[in-house]
Amino acid sequence: MKRDLAAQELDRQRLLDLQRDVEDLQARLEFQADTLAALDKVVTEQDQLLLTQQRQLLLLADKFRQLESREEQAPGSAVDQPPPHY
């Protein structure tokens, strides 16, 4: 009987340890889920920013090519001439 009580106490302690372990794992999982959601939000924002910057870069490249084309078509333009006060 004394042995049965000791075995029951040991079983109860193991059960409490397992319950504590499960609660710890649940807390870690929740923390990881929150972290993953935050990281996903940052990655999505950075992706949008990158797409915007790529579009802007393409527009600037097009404008630069247009300016180069104008310069080639009109040599001696105002860009090459000194300002009037010289």
C-alpha cells in the first residue's frame, strides 16, 4: 500500500511535469507564430518597396535615355554652351 501511494505520487508528478512541458511548448509555439507573422509583414512591406523602387529606376532610366537621345539629335545645345554672363 505504501508502495502504491509512492507510485501514485510519482505518476502525479510525471503528469504535472508533462503538463508543464506542454504549456511551455504551447507558449513557445505562440511566440514563434507571432514572430513569423511579424516577419511576414516586414517581408511583404519590403517587397512592395522594392517593386516601387524598381519601377522608379526604370522610369529614370527611360528619362535618361530620352535626354541622351535629345542631346545626340541636337549637338551644341544649351547644355554645352556657357551661361550668358561669361
